[in-house]
Amino acid sequence: MGYADVYITAKPKEAKKIAKELVKKKLAACVNIIPCRSIYSWKGKIFDEKERVLIAKTKSSLFKDIEKTVKQLCSYDVPCILLSRIEKGNLPYLKWIEEETKVTS
């Protein structure tokens, strides 16, 4: 089984809703929400914005469902949704991710 962190950025008002939905749907065992300041270029302009970084602890196989859910809840035209595979980790923690991300029918 492959485990991963999914890195997501969102507007402060949308971050909690996205995190709760990912955990509720059992697409992530846990989602950290971290305040950040992003300076970026978009359509020829430089922006300086407050954002939230979300880090979802999950299984690699759930990425497409996570991506779909984030796109439904995020107002960005091009949301940041990046998967980083976990090579190694604390085995009890990985087992917890496995148990908490069992998608039920």
C-alpha cells in the first residue's frame, strides 16, 4: 500500500471546509491546516496573499478523489493539489492512515 501527503493551498475561509470534507469522506486520516503568506505571479500580476496550507495524510490511491473534492470546494481557477509519496514512516502511524482511509460504500 502506498501512502502519501497531499499538499493543498486554499483561501482561509475555504480551508476548514476542505479539510473536514476530506476526513469525513475518509479520503484523508488527518489534515493539517497551516497559515501562510504566498507571493505569486498570476496573469501578469504579483500577488501577496494570506492562504492556508493543507497537508492531507492519505493513501496514494485516493489522490484522484481528493483532487475532485478539492476542486469542488476551492474557488481557485487552478488549485494547488500536489501528491508527495511517503517512502518510509512510523509503522503504527501508517497503519492508522490505512484504517482511517477505508472508503465505505
